[in-house]
Amino acid sequence: MQTLVSERWGRGRSETTSARAIPGGAVLIEDRASHAWILIDDGEPARFGPGLLVAASRNVRSLDVLVDGSPTAAGIVARRARYLAGVSVWQVHGRLVEWASPAAVVHDRDIASPWTVALLESHGLEAVYEHGVLRGEILGLEVARTVGDRLEVGVGRHDRSARTEMRPGEDVDSALDEVAATVRSLRRPDAPPHPANTLARSRWLRSVVCANPLMIGLDTASPVAPPLPWFDLSEVTSSPAVGRDSLGKKVVVVFSVGVDPDLVPTAADCYAHYSTPGAALWLVLPEGDDLPVVRTAASALSIESDIRLVPRRWEEFAAPDS
């Protein structure tokens, strides 16, 4: 990385620079100039977030992001960087460094079957359509999803596979009732730790706030699909929604619980997908999750934005049987 930076910028080899590894890449920081370079070398746009946090922790104000070998990833990172002050994104091909053009926004087309949506809702589930997949959720936790033209029941891929193998021909209505009852009994603040209450917590928070939007000062809020597909329940990801305040102003809301290193770039991407002229961007976190480095990274957003906090025990705002 130092060789690449030295050849392109004529810097990066002095005693005032320091390097730090991040998953899938590295960060090179030029201390005196308050400048840094992030190298993403595994083609994952989510590496931008950890690099941004490293730069924020050192009060870097000018940042060049180099994405090696993946034009798709470079375009996504460039799209996110459009809303971050002082950030430039470059596509790397060997020793060639070129300006990366922001990827176009492609909106998710909702082609969910009305019959399947009605079936999920008849069992008290939230029907959420994202990137070609219709999920039935309880407080943000998936308990069923469409796989091709089938509706499979279970919490996550492994549970669905096990039920399909062990209970061939199981009645869908009975399966939905059984799984939903189990999850409702566990996805509550007074339940012992269990995957049913430790997974997909940003989606749980989103579900709570969408049912109680006044918690954060909105009149309405509805979930929307994240910019990139969400593949696994164990992933720590942020969850978007779109709402309106009491004056009718549109707000793009991004929920996070715990530490999501890619929160700020993901929020910028959500804004790219769902904003309209005059819209604001809010990051919503529980008290205590707004770490100083997260606030510093968020301060680089070049659009109207805010961090809204919910109580530490925000789970109590939703009834267990909601």
C-alpha cells in the first residue's frame, strides 16, 4: 500500500505516517497532514466503514479510499462517499489508479405475492420484502421466508432446512403458529439470552420504532430494504426506514444496535436510495452505543443529519405479543 500511495501521491513513506490493518485491507495515516488512505483489497464495500472509524479516531479530515480489483465495490463505495466531506474514492488496477464513478441507485421492486403477504399477516407477522425475498418477521426476527415459489418456516437458514428435512409436508399454518409462539416468548427483554433475542437487533429496534415513531420524534415510519442484500441473521448490520415528522418532512432513518463499523457509510447509502430534496438523515441508536468515534465519523456527513438516541431498554416499548 505504501508503494502505491508513494507512486500516486508522492507521499506515504515518511516517518510521520503509520499503517494499521483492518479486515480486508489497511489504513495509512499521515499524521501531520491529517490525511489518510484506506485500501480495500477483498472487494467488500463494508470495509469502508472500519477504515473510516480508524481515520475518525485520528481526527483525519481528508481521506482517499482505494478499492483494488472490484469495479462494483468501487462504485458502491464512491456512491456512499458522495455524502461524506473530504472523501475521494479510487479504483485500483495493479499500479493504475483511476477515479471511481458512483454506482447508480437501483431500487428494489416489490413483487411479493399478495396471497403470501396476507398469509404472514394473518399469523401476526410483519411482511418485509427485500431484494427478491419476502420475510415474515416478529419484532424484526425472520421466522419465515420465500425461497423460490415456496414459503419456508424457521428462524434462519439452518432452522428452515432442519424443519424441511424432519417434517416433510408440514402444514404451513401450523408451522407458522408454532414458530411464532416460540419466538414471541423469547424475543422480549426479560427472557434469558437466546438467539431469538440476540440476533437481528437493529431490525428489532426498527420494528419497535416503526410501531412507536414518537419515540424519536416522527409521526410515521416504515421499514425499507437496505441498499445491499442481507444474507445471514448473524450479520451485524444497520436497518433503514423512511418516515415523516410532524411538519411532513421526509426523514431517512437508519437503526443500529451495538457497534456496526459500517454504520455511517451504510447510512449515506440509504440516503442515496431514499432521500428526496430537503430530506434529512437520522441515525438511531440506544443510549451508550453512540461512541465518540461513531459521532466523529458521522460528523463527516455533508447532508442534514442527526443522531437520535432511544433508552437503553428500548425493547420494553413493544409488547411481547405485538
